[in-house]
Amino acid sequence: MSTDMTTPDKTTPSTSDSAPAGAPMARMPGRPGAATAKAMALRDVHAFYGDTHAVRGVSLDYAANRVTAMIGPSGCGKSTLLRCINRMHEEIPGAYTKGTIELDGIDLYGKAVDTTAVRRVIGMVFQKPNPFPTMSIFDNVAAGLRLTGRKGSDLKERVERSLHGAGLWDEVKDRLGKPGVSLSGGQQQRLCIARAIAVEPEVILMDEPCSALDPIATLKVEELIADLKERYTIVIVTHNMQQAARVADTTAFMLNGEMVEHGATSVIFTNPTDPRTEQYVTGKFG
Amino acid sequence: MSATIGVLPPVSARRRRTDRVARALLGLATVVALVPLVLVVYYLLKRGLGAISWHFFSTDPTGAFIGDPGGIKSALLGTVEIVGLATLIAVPIGIGVALYLVEYGRDGRFAATVRYFVDVMTGVPSIVFGLFVYITLVIGGFVTDGYAAWKGAVALALLMLPVVTRSAEVVLQLVPDALREAALALGAPRWRVVTRVVLPTAAPGLVTGSLLAVARAAGETAPLLFTSAIVLGTNFSLGQRTNSMPIQIFNDVGQAQDRLVERAWGTALTLVAMILLLNLVARLIARRSRLS
């Protein structure tokens, strides 16, 4: 797949990744020497649903190998913003995006950019676990590779590595042929995370990944997020402020489609600059 | 009278009476609806069973005025041929149209127009399809002259097309959007999302809908009357006149000979049994479906 968009036209030389064009496969989840994920920059991003202006001029930097939490009341545009990053927003009829989103200096909304390539480097985990019901556990993890036409001879190892990466291997190694939907809710969500990391993205977007899970499953996913940031840049939308405080290095607070404040999680929760942030994190509204 | 009765009054006698009357009326309506159904099955079995034998299935109609009238081999095989070809035409096109409507056209104006015409087609009387094919393909002598099995199949396919399209559309809409999003978010191109995720998920429902359309087409007489017509002998060439069970019944029932009328009953029983079987298979597949 020479369409992998992180390698061609690279203007900003990255620190450690020097994979030549046409060999993006060289970057494996299990690769040695972490800290190779990419940083992202949002500049004046606007998102619309027809006439509805859902995201209003958000500018934000996501540091590489960091977990950034997006918090804010329902309808503040945080999920929409997330879907702009991997260009899923435009799948909704009538929806469109303005502004620039750059991954490692490359404009994801550039004219020559293929949306499928964007989604390959920016994985997504959804609110409700959504394994493919017709596929086995193995096939679910392999789905990303098969659906993007990259089978390869090392499919088995990739699936195993991804399941290890999602902390699910020991629980499912004896029943890889069973349907993915036969797992519990928490396991299904980790299966979806395995599916997302199997295609070796740079960034993982998580849209309230624990809101459908019980506390124990939530804890497992949160521990997993801490592990994953060694290899990926992570953006997590959450309604749960304790969760943001537990998993995120930095936290961004959004309100009515605008970015109110972005800073170190400890600062946002204890000493925010903006009074609206303080009101929200102390539970005065939302 | 204790105080609790004031708080929770019992159901009044009037309401109980109304309830009983309403239940009785609904029960009666159900019985009335069942009477013709039961009678049809009863007469089919009573009159048709006598005609059924190995000879009945293994010989062609003789057409002889006296003596052995023969069986329905040509009609049975003809129906399988014609309906089979009609299925091959209608199912891929119908599922294709439904895929377009659900995955690509969505709420656009063109999709809305197509949907409207599909609905109109569902209501078109079957003889109109027969007439249409008669005018264009039979009279017009398109490819082959005169009546032909494939022309009957085209008429049946036209009849099946809206049924297949509508049922496939409903089933495809049942595939959760979350699955499409999951596949798209992995970087899959839309066509792979459709072929690898949407179609396999919807497959049992698509098969069920198609089988029901087949069952419906198998019993149709009007589209075949002046397209594939009638003939005595078994015929495997799709370019020739071909016998079929509905036409055989239509023809036999009008004859002034008890033997032929009896054959018509036997044919009807066979046809109903076939359609019942198709429906049963469709139901079994639907039950296994992961979408409900």
C-alpha cells in the first residue's frame, strides 16, 4: 500500500522513523524502541451537520505518545471533533469539515489524500463494542488487514500480537474460532481495540470506550490505555471525569463547540484558568 | 367494604363484559379467516392425493383424448427451469438495487424515485408483466421466435424484482450502522465494507427474502400464459415453448374430462407442497439469522 500517507511527501523529518516509502509495514506494534507515534495539530477546525455548526474553530495540539482526554457536556462537539480527525464525520450525509488537521506535518484534508489512508493511520474505538457478528475472534482482529487488502503471510502473528497488545490473548487463545460476539462486553471492547491496533495506526481515537462497560472491565481498558500510549498517540472522549483524571496526560475542555481550555490534566482538574472549566470539573453544570 | 377498595376499585362489570365481547369477536374473526384456508388444504388433499403416484411424476401429459392422460413431468421440470432462470435474473438485480438504495443512494432524490417505482411495480397485476413480455419479446420475435421458456422467466423475474428489492432493502437496513462505521474506520474502502461486512451480515435475510419471492413466482399463471405457453413434452431448451405447473392446472381444469380435472388437483397439490417447502426453508434460514 503505497498510499500510506505518513511516508510520502514528508516535509518534517521525524526523529526516529525513517521507514522508506512503500515499506510502512516495517512499523509493527511490537517494534522495539517506543516513542515513534506521531503528533497531531488541529488548526481552526469547524464541523457542520448541514446548517448546524457543531465544532467552532478548535485549535489544539496532541502530543505524540500522550493520552489526551476530551471532556465537556453532552452535545459540546467533542465526539464530532474526534470523528473529524479520522474523517468519519463526512460519512454522515450533509456533514462537512473546515480547517486543517495535520498528522506529523501532513494535512489530512489535503487534496491528494485518500480518506481510507487517513483511517488506516488513525484507528478508532467506538462507544459500544462493535465486533463483526459474522466473524470469529481471529477474523475480527484480522478484519482490518483483510478489509484493506493487506493479508500477508504473517497474519497469524499479527493477530496474536494485536491480541497480546489488547491484553486479551490469554483469555481467548483457546477459542480463536468462536464468534467475536460470544465474548463479554468488556472483552468485546478489547477485541475492538485489538482490531484497531492490528492495522498498526499512529493514533488511536477512543469515543467513550468504557461507557457501556462495568467498572472491572473499565479498569482493564484504562490499564490498557496506559500501555498503549507507549506506542500510540491517544485521544479519548469521556464523560467520566475520574476516568480523564486517571488515564490522561493532558485534558481539553470543550463547551458549545468551542475549546475552552487545554492543559495538563492535574492543572485542569485542580487549578483551571477558565471559570467555566472550574464550574464543569467541580460539577456545577453538565 | 374496607378502605382499600376505595383506593383500588375492582374492574367494573361493564368493562369486564366489554372485554369478553371484544375477545369473542376477535376470536370469531380468526376462525372465519381460517375456514377457507382449512378448506383449501382439505380439498387439495382430498381431490389431489388420489392423482399422485410415481407415474404422475414420471410421464409427460399424453394429450390423448381417451386412455392414459399422462402425468406432469414436463410441467414440473418446466416450472423448475423457468422459475430457476427467473431467480437468476431477479435476485442479483434486486439485491443490487437494494444495495444501491441503502448504501449509496440513501435519501437522495434518485433513490426516492427508484423506491417509489419499486413500490408501484409491487402493485402491478401479474398479467400486465405477461402482456408486456408478450408484446415486446414474443410478438417482437426478440432473439427467438414466438413463445419460449426464457421469455416466461423474464416475465416472472419482472414480477419478482420488486419483491426481492423491497425485502433486501429492509434486511440491509437492519445491518447496524455501527458495523459499517467500524469497517470504514479501519480504512476499508466502501465496496469492501459492502462485500465483506454488510452482505455476510445480511446474508440469511437476503436468502429468506429471495426464497419467498421464488415461492410467490412459482405459483404465478398469468405471466406464463402467453410467454412460455404450454406444450406436452419435456423440454430442456430455454428457447422453446415449455410447460409449467400453473399452466397445466389452468389447462386441465377447463377440460370436460374427470381424469384431467383430477390431474389438475394433483398438480395443484404438488405446487402447494413445493411452495410450502420453500417457505419452510426460508423460515428456517431466517431463524438462524443474527438480525431480527
